[in-house]
Amino acid sequence: MLGRPVYGCGVTASKSLPAGTKLSVRITSKGSTFLAFGKVAYATSEGDMGIVFTQIERNDQTILEKWINELRNR
């Protein structure tokens, strides 16, 4: 059974993008790829950003939830 939907993520980069910047997030792991579109909700001068997903396909949501559940069960 999968968990509840995930609506965003935290990212650390060498340089943060301004709040409101639209972007795409792609993560590949173990032969699966997750893709979502979003925007920067907040950014710090240290490169930390909060990304809120604005569009995510059902299959991508399922992939992400599966990965999160695998991490929780470690």
C-alpha cells in the first residue's frame, strides 16, 4: 500500500533560484525516473530551496511514493 501524496521536496544546490521560479524536477534511481513540474516556494542564501509540485502525473506520484516507502522501511 502506498502512502499519502507528496506535494513537494527540498533541494540543496550550489546557488539557489529565486522564489517563484518555475522548473522541472527529474530523479532517476534503480531504473525508474520520476518527473514533476514545480516552482520554488522559498530559497535561502545557502542554496536550500523548497519546491512545490504544480504538475505531477499519477505514474510519477506512484514511483515517488514507492521510493519514500522503501526508505521508511529501512
